[in-house]
Amino acid sequence: MNKFFFVLGHTYVTKLKAKAFIITTVITCLLLIGLANIHRMIEFFVNDKQTKVAVIDRAGLFYESLAKQLDGSDVSPTKITDMENEAKQAVKEGKWDGLLVLSADADGLPKAVYYANTIADSRVPDELERALNQLKMALSAAKLGLTDKQLSKLYEPAPFAKVALEKQAKTEKELNEARTLVYILLFAMYMFVLMYGGMIATEVATEKSSRVMEILVSSVPPVQQLFGKIIGVALVSLTQFAVFFAVAFTALRTSGQEVWRFLGLNHLPASMFVYAIIFFLLGYLLYAVLFAVLGSLVSRVEDVQPAITPVMMLVVAAFMIAIFGLNIPDSSFIAAASFVPFFTPMLMFLRIGLVPVPAWEVALSLVLLVATIVLLAYAGAKVYRGGVLMYGRMNILKDMKRAVQLTKK
């Protein structure tokens, strides 16, 4: 076991001290601090800045009412008597931020055309359109003889409640909270596996290309070496994730946010977080073994990416199916796919989070997942020991066969 901890510690410390790791961690922490305070930065740049809009009221009926609708908004309307072409030229020269031309339709109700140098910023036209629609509704109600109370009743949405008949089914509020945690885990697992799985494969390929591996294999059993690297990189990634979480948590707290309420996780049961940790770690181990084995089959670091592409496609497929399943977690397709070990970490957790799942299904999926990890670790150790001693042109299937044959010698 001392050799195992030596490989684990060496991998962990080496990666932790790497410049790329430090730079990536610092940059990501700065981005997290910026995102947590994005509302303050937006307010700093846009606060108290009103958009000046010139208004030409051809009908002479709508400006005053429209100005009342816009009172308190970021749009400051000003009625002008200029000709339309002169007003457009004033907009081009920067005197006005925009021009609104009001007129009446066949029913005497308002219609408008908005002119600006660019309409890429949709906030101003959207605000003007909202105010104009409210004005149109008020005028239409007046023509029909409706009171304000009758008008508000007319546009009041119909009560619509959702009630689950199953006793263990979640309420709509619980589902929304669970979806947040499920999505966070899915995205974290997706990024975690892709980022750090590739790191494992690159680590093995780098040592192999420098011929250090020949010395290591002769002194450290392949299983210990394989899992020493996998767990070492896992600890590096967990360290980085812990730093990210601490920075994000602190940044949200200092920005005045109640973190768990901000994330919508304040009412979730503790079992959800336990399942999240279990499936997260098992999913990482499953894919990490594959990445390490494939990394041992290449002779050059440049060949790592093509070698691990099939595993990366599996991760992407699992993630895409899980995102699809967020809206239909009880479908038979999602249920069947959740028992496929390569999809289980994401899909079974998705089902547990959103719909009632029988205990035997959860247990069966975990047994299949653990059995697959053990089987891959056993087969992978054989391929790993022979693979790290092979050099030359890469051919995955042939190389695996040759690696196993070398292990038997």
C-alpha cells in the first residue's frame, strides 16, 4: 500500500503545483466573483442612465397617456414637432437615442414605428411596446365601456393547479428545487469527467513517452499505479472544486444573496445530497478507469485526444440524454437507459431527484455500476500493464489485445 500512496501523493502534489492548475484556478475564481456581483456591475454602468426618445404624435391623442405609462422607467420621452426626416437625422447625429412615431389605426387605436441607429438593444423598444400595449388596452376598454376592475378581471390568468396523486410524488415546488440540484450535478459531472479524465490520460501518456513508466511498472503493481493516478487526479479536481465552491459561496454571501435560497436548494432532503455524492464519485471512477487505460495505449501525448474521443462521446451522450430527460424523467426510455452503467450516474440520479423510484431499482443500478467499475478495473489493469510498455503507431483494438498478451508473459 505504501507504493500506492506514493503514486497517489506524487500525482496529487505534481498537479497541484503545476502552473496551468494555479492559473486556471485563479482565473476561474475571479470569474465566479464577477458573476456573483454581476448585478452590481450592471447597476454601476446603467444606473440613472435614461434613454432619450423623441416622440412624434401624428394623431395628437396619445403622447400624454404614453408618457404616463413610461413614468418611472428608463425611457424618457419628449414630444417634438420636427418633421420625421429631420428627427431621424437628429437620431443619427446622437441628439436623440431613438425616435417613436405614433399614429392611429382604422379603429382609432395607437400604432407606432420606432427608429434607432441600431435595434440590437431590445430593452428600449420592448419598454415602449409594453407601454403602448397598455395604452391600447385602456383605450379599447374605454370604447367598450369596461371599467378598470372589469379589464383586470378579463386579463387575469385562469387558476391552474397541479396535483400529484401518488403519495411519494413531489410537489411542483419540490420538483423545481430538485431540478436545480440535478442540473448542477449533471453539469458538474460532465465538466469534471471531461476535464480531469483527459488529465489522467495525458498524465499516463506523458510518463510513458519519457520512459519513466518502464521503471514504475517494474516496482509498482499495475492496479496500485492505475488507481493511484486516478485517485490522485480526483483529489486535485476535488481540491479545485472546493476552492471554487468556497469562493462562489463567499462571493454570493457578500453580495447579499441567501445562497441556498438563491440556488433553490433550501428545502431538499439530505438523502438527495447523499445520492449526489455517491453517483458523482462512482461516475468519475467509471470513466477515469477508461481514460487511464486508453492513455496507456498511446506512445505520444499528441495521440491522447483521438484515443479518448470514444469515451468523451459516451459522456456527451449521457449528458444529452439527461438534459432531454429533465422534462420527461418518468419515460420508459429514461428508465431503461438508467440501468446502462455508462449512463447510470446521470440518469438514475435524475430519476431519483424527480420521480419516485423503487428501492430495488436504485440498488440494482448501483450493483451494476459497481460491478462494471470492478470489471473495468480488473481488465484495465491487465491492459494498463502491457499498454504502458508498448510503443509505436496507435491502433486501439489491436493494442488492447497486444497489451493483454504482454501482461501474461
